[in-house]
Amino acid sequence: MLILRELLPTLFGVSVLALIATAVLAGYRVPHRWAPLFAIVRGAAQLAIISLVLAGVITNPLWVALALLVMFGVAAATATHRVGWSGDHAFMMVTAMAVGVVVTLTIVFASGALTFSARYALAIGGIIIGNAMSIATLSGRRFTEAAGDRWDEVEGWLALGATPRQSTQQLARTAVYSALIPSVDQTKTTGLVTLPGAFVGAIFGGVSPLEAGRFQVVVLAAIMCAGSITAVTVAAWLAPVRVRPPSLR
């Protein structure tokens, strides 16, 4: 009963924020206006479950590895859904994200930037996987949308004898750049505009600001590394198109 009483203000505040977001989108007649509300409800439920689960597994390397695999699977499936579900797209997202995440984590721990431990692996692994998912989604959607919007230009290159990859190469490069813009801006403005959750959480947990800052710098660099690899892989995979890509929803 005491725990529920303490949670009531939080539940009330979150509910008001979610309803305002939905009302604003509905007032402007935005498609899928209920998506933010459903996302908040689902995220809250998942956080409640994962909080209980992680309390018992955070120090066990095997369980942490399993948790990361589950996170990766859900992230890859989500990114695939956003660019159009197919076996090829699923394989593309799994490959692109796996390469980006594995290369990045290997460098982070092999270099000694962070001590290899179950806690650090779970913390930075989850952050990298989540950002790789977002960047993979943006890269894939930006390329598909650009190829569809500028299909006359692509066909012109093909008519001149360019290969399918050559005809969309600039579109693919631009898609990668666009996909990385949110992460680049977040990294550039860290400490001036935003205080990342990992940084603030570490300080609230009793870690010194210097140590929290060191961890956050590693996280930011890791996000950029994994994101760059993932975005380039996705765009390069999609680039050789011979027919106009279907419109995304």
C-alpha cells in the first residue's frame, strides 16, 4: 500500500503528459495519434518487468548475456518492421546491427576504456543496441523514401548505363548522414543542452561526477561508432535497387 501511494504522483504526472501528447496530435489530425500513448504504456510495463528481472541477474554474466540477446532480437525486429518486413530486411538489420554492436563493445572492453564486467556490459550494451536500432531505422527509411521521391533521377542514371548501386550511391550517403544527425547533435550538445540519463543516473547512484563523465564519454563515442557502422551497412545493403521502392507507412 505504501509503495502504491508513493507511485500515485508519478502515475498521475505520466498520465497527464501522455494525454496532452495525444490531444495535441489529435488536434492536428496526425496519423497514428495514439502511438505515443501506447508506447508509454508499453514502455512502463516493460520497465516494471525488467526492473524485477534485472535485480536478480545483473551480476550473473550468463543471464546478462541472455538479456542482451533478447534486447538485440527485439531491436532488430523493430527496425525491420519500420523498413518493411521481409526475410532479406530482417537479415540485413540483424547483420548491420550485430556488426556495429560487436565491433564497438569489443573496442570498449579490449581497450580498457571500461572494465569488462556484467554490469558495464549490460549498461553500455543496452544503450548501444537501442541507438543502433534507431539509426538503422532512420538510415533504411531515409534511403527508401529518397529513392522513391527521386526515382526519375535514379532511372535517368540507369538509362545512362550506371549500375543500380551507382545510380543511388549519393542517396545512400545522404541517408547515412541524415540518420546520424540526432546522435551527432546529442553528442555535440551534451553538457550544454542535455544531461544524459546515464550520466545523471550514475551521479544519483553515488558515483563521482568525474567517473560518471568518463562513462558518458565512452557511451557517446560508442554510439557514434556503432551507429556509423550500422547506418552504412544498411544503406549499402539497400542501395542497389532496380525497381521503385514501395512507400513506407
